[in-house]
Amino acid sequence: MRTEVEIINIGDELLIGQVVNTNASWMGSLLSQNGFYVKTIKAIADSAEAIESALDYATKNAQVVLLSGGLGPTKDDITKKVLAKYFDSEMYFNEQSYENIARLFYSRGFPVSDDNRLQAFLPVKAQAIPNRNGTAYGMWFEKDNTVIVSMPGVPFEMKTMMEKEVLPRLKARFSVEVYHQKVIMTTGLGESMLAKEIEAEENALPDYIKLAYLPKPGFVRLRLSARGTDDEQLKSELEYHTSQIVSRLGEKVVYGFDEESLEQVLGNLLLNKRLTVSTAESCTGGTIAQTLTTKAGSSAYFLGGIVSYSNEAKMQLLGVDKVLIDKFGAVSKEVVEQMAKGGQQAFKSDYCIATSGIAGPGGGTDEKPVGTTWIALAGPEGIVSAKYSLGEDRGRNIFRASTIALNMLRMAIIEGND
Amino acid sequence: MRTEVEIINIGDELLIGQVVNTNASWMGSLLSQNGFYVKTIKAIADSAEAIESALDYATKNAQVVLLSGGLGPTKDDITKKVLAKYFDSEMYFNEQSYENIARLFYSRGFPVSDDNRLQAFLPVKAQAIPNRNGTAYGMWFEKDNTVIVSMPGVPFEMKTMMEKEVLPRLKARFSVEVYHQKVIMTTGLGESMLAKEIEAEENALPDYIKLAYLPKPGFVRLRLSARGTDDEQLKSELEYHTSQIVSRLGEKVVYGFDEESLEQVLGNLLLNKRLTVSTAESCTGGTIAQTLTTKAGSSAYFLGGIVSYSNEAKMQLLGVDKVLIDKFGAVSKEVVEQMAKGGQQAFKSDYCIATSGIAGPGGGTDEKPVGTTWIALAGPEGIVSAKYSLGEDRGRNIFRASTIALNMLRMAIIEGND
């Protein structure tokens, strides 16, 4: 039995784009993983009309309605008043809530303010939900078999209230579905190419396992999600279909699972094999070094990098021949390979990744349009390089070139051990 | 006259919390700034039922309904089909859309796939909206004086489509309130410090000018927004209050306006003064070079950088004395100043920015805890350096150190000319 949830986040700041609604995604994630079905997420204004109209709709369309926001002590916090009126409820002074408010104030060395004392008044028709981290208690209403819970909007307060109070009560009150998911992390192929590649595997999925393509620059995440009743069966089916897709795509495309980043996977590979790497970047301008060093502990395998943006720097620091630059241009197989070799020698690293391309928007020619990018990898067995045509957007070119280069290194390490 | 907008973002990934709905806040911000009133933001499932029910509700409650998501080439992308059915519309082959798809494929050296060819079929009843950055065209429907626009969910595609195509048409079609805003870009002070600093200026604001503090790592944007009817009056008042705040904070804190990035402002300064810069980075791992090179045309002033993650690299490539590393440690005034000097010489640049610190989470000691960061700047008049205690989070440490370093260079250039 599917229990449907509607999340309503209250606050003008969400509508004018001042605050990104991370509460919603956090709640959605927690609820889904606990077998609830999140049907709608809605952000609305701090107005009685908006809240009432959202409640009218939600109580007809979901069994659980979760509200966050508008419970603070200031004038623009109207949720409690609107709910009391909506459920036609008197208010009462909740001793427990007051003690909680007093405790929070005293711990900071302040007396309770009048505005905060008012927070201890709660609607008679609601069950009071403790707030361990703040002054605003939550409220649990029931109407025609629908549960409506109002929580504070402060993420830190809402999260603890959800985890410790609301979710356990919801699980006791409603039956939930079994839910499992697996995310396959891929790089190098766009959505439509991936879809073509795994067409047979996708067609073989049963109804209750869904596949979603979630692209972000340089990557596509393939999310398999299974819902149903039989825990063991779902798990093993999910595993089976995941492995079918992974073996079809191969490890050049599938670099990891469940939100792992490419630099994490690569870093672990380098650590395990006790290998070191350096970078010699032109068009990527330091992005590969920056990406490698986002991982804690990367100093164990990343020795350093040279960003040789000028031809001078390519010659002086990486030993690129002026003759080659003059003859083939800086964006060429010859130059990028010398850069990789030069970096490998300068840092005495096992591998060196080099890039040279036209990131744009200027600098393109008919022969070498914007997006033309050479990537080279110097390694223990020699140098390999390849040319890519990446597109017209500077930021994306830089990011894609970096991703391709990191994956090239990952594959070289894996294949070097076969 | 208020024009009310409902935003509907389509995608299971939003409901299960896998993706944070940044499209919504971006659209909300753009629309508000252009005088539209965003009434509701809704995230719904990739299902015909959910889309139809959301359309039923939205078309009754708003004059503009903006949808994003579900226009991709794969099976889970159903928005176009659902809309065609909802508006009872036949499909036709749109030549322009096909040419756009073909152009995107050919530029990457691929033929158009069958799935992507299908994207060129559009509903007869919709006006086709070009997509400069992707294969999915947008669709503009009208029904009972309500405009319904469907856009792709990929942020990069949606944003360009909103800015270049949808917003101009909406502004031509609907009347909007007079709205002006000015964003003051600041760096170096946190929200509460800023608030204290400009308390008097904030209290002097009239009702119809609102001040919002919008923090992001390393920066706080101060957004002054004015709504009303008298265009000229609003503009001049906004200018006056902006200048009051700016002169209170000074140019070390205020680096620019209206979403300018620090690297844009700095890049323009370097260009105008015909100065060059290089980098010698340790703890920031290439982030400063990467940030400088995000700006198109940065090769005119950025000569290159060295990421000297290992002590070896600091000695070999930047000429740091081993004696100093042994005596003071790599994270020290002595070493970071030599790094700056060494980078300046290696690249023959006017300026060189150097960083050396403990980004964490490991590597901290009692004397030099995680977050300890030295930043040096070598320039035409010599070397300056300073020590910062940045905190415990690796990612934020790296980002904050980079920001401080870039602002240090900006101030040096400005002050060098006084």
C-alpha cells in the first residue's frame, strides 16, 4: 500500500529565489528511503490565503501533508495562527513547550522574551511535537484520515524533528512500501547514446523497477529504483539489473556507484596502487589539479601541476620545443605530448595529464574551431593522446576536458593492471 | 497590475531528493527581478497524471505557468506527449528544431540518432521556442488567457531559454510592476558583521526598498529591491541608498555590483592596467588558476601557475630553500613568500599569488590547526603576506583562501595607483 505525501514549504524567500529549497530535497530523500511516496513538493508564500489553499488541495490529494516554515517568533511567521483557524481550534499554553523555550534561552544566558513566550501557545486540536533544537514546537493534526504536520523551517530544527519525532510516528501510523535504489555513475556518453547502448537492458526491466537518466556536465547518473512489497526479491532483482547494465556499458563508461565522484574513485585507485600523478594544463587552466585536490588526502598521490597558459611557460617549465609550437601550434598532438612528458619529468610522477585546447569564446579558426582539445597522458609505458571536439561554451569545454582527462587516467591505471 | 506565475518542475529526482531544485530558485529570482509575482513553485513526478493534475490547478490559479523537465530523448521524458494530449494537439516535424539538433550532433562528430530525431516533432498548437544549448525545443501554449511554457530541465539549457526567449515574450505579453534592484557584491565580512556595519543605513531604508543578505562561500550579496509605480523615483532612491551602503563598507569589502564575479572585476583591472599575474599554489591546489581562467580572454593577463603540492615541487619549480621548509615548515610566512617570488620569476609576471596552508581534514597540529593558511603576493613593489585561520571544512578552506588571495591582488592593484 502506497502512502502518498505532499510537502509544503512556506516562505517568500523560496519564491523569489533567495533561498534554495534544500529542506524539500532532504525531506524527499528521507521519506523515499523509508518507503513513502512523495507526490508533490510545493513552495508557497507566507500568506494565509496561500497556506489555506495549499491545505485544501493537499488534504484531498495525499494521506500525509508535511509543512515547514513560518513558526518563528516574528511578525511574518503566521503558520500556527492559520492552522488553528483552518482546523477551528482554540489555543492553550503548553507547559512542556515553555520549559523547552526557557531552557534554550537560559543556556544562552538570556531571559525568555515576550515574543518567544507566545510560541508556547499551541492549538488544542494538535498533538504537540517536541523541538530539541529550537523554540518552535511542531503540530500534528488529523482530518478525515489525513495527517498534517507543521514543522519549523530552520533546516537544523526541522531535520531533527523529522528524524526523531515525525518519521517514527508516520511509520507507526501508515503502511509503507519497500524501496531500494542503485545509482550507476557514468561518464563519456550523453543521455541518448547511453539509452541506445542499454536499450535491451532497459526494455527488460519489470514495471516496478524504474530507470532514470540524470545528467550533469560530463556525467550521467543512471538511477534504478525498485518499489514493492518483497524486500529480498526487490534487492536481488535490483542487483541483477544493475549488473546487466554495468556489464553492457563497461568500466570505461561506468566509473562508480551511488554518487561517488570520479576524483574519489580515481584517488582511491592511485592510493591503492601507490601511484603518483601530476598535471600540465593549458586550456583547463588548473581545473584538473583543483578537482584532484578536492579529495582529502590527495597529497599522497598528487605531486603538483603546472598551468602553462602562455607559450613561454610551456617552453620554460615543460620543455616544449619552440619549433613544434611554431610548426603545429600550441593546440596540437605534438605539443600536448611534450607537455605531458615535461610535467612527468618536472614532478617525477608516474603519470602526467596534459591538456591544450581552445576553450573559447575567442581563438577559434576554421581548422581548429573553439572546443578543439588535445589531451595527453604520459605514463610508465609511454604517452598516449587524443583529440576531442567539445563544443562552444567555455565553462563546459573546460569541465568536459577535465573529466575526459581524469577518466583517461583512470582507464590507464585499470588497463595497466590487466 | 500583478502577473502571477506558477512554476512546475517535473522530475522524480526532485521528489526523492536526489537533485536539489535549483532551477526553481533561479527562475523565481529572474521572474521576481522582472516584476512578475511567483505564487507557487511545485515539483511533481514524471507521470501523465501528475502533469495533468498540476496543469488543471495551475491554469486556474496563475496567468503564467512555466514547466521545466521531461523533454529529453529518453523514455522517462514524457512531458511533450502529455502536453500534446492535454491541449489536444497533433504533432508536426519542425525543420528548424531538426536543424538545431543536427548542428549540435555534427559539431561533436556524430550523426543524429533516431531518439533525437523524434525531438524535432512538436505540437501544432504550440509556438516553438528555440534551444541554443540543447536538442529539446521549448513549447509555448495559450489557453483562456493563460500562457503555459514548457522548457527543458537541464539548467544550462533552461536558463538560456528563459533569458533569451521566454522572458522577453512574457514581458511583451503581460504588464508587470515597476521593479528595480541593485546588488552590492561584498567579500571578507560575514552576514552578521555586515549587518552591524550598515545598521544605520539599513534602518534608513523606506518600506518599499527591501534589503536581503544573500551569502555564498566567501561572499555576501546585498540585494536592495524596490517595488512600486514611480519608475524615476524608485531608481533614484535605490541609487542613493546603494551609495550610502557602499561608502560605509569601502572598496576592500565592496568589490563590484550585480552578480559580477571577483575574477571578472580583477580581470578587467589587470587588462586595463596591462598587468600580468601568475600563481604558486599549495593548499588551494589550482583553484586560484582555475578561477582566474574562467574568464574569457584571461590569457591576456594570466601567464600560468604552479601547483606545488609536494615540498619537492616547491624547491625545484619555485626555488624555495630546503632550509626554510625544514626550519619553519611548508605552511609559513618564509616559505609562502619564497613561493610568490619564485612564481613571479618563473613566469616573469608583474604579480604572483602564493598560498600555503592546511586545508584539512588531516595534517593539523596544535600550533598550526586545520585552516591555518598563509597567503603571499609578490608585486612590482615587493612582497606582502598574511596569515588566516579559516576553519575546519576542506572545501570551504580552499575556496575562502582563493577568494582572499584574489581580493588581496585586487586591492594591491587599486592601491598601487592611488
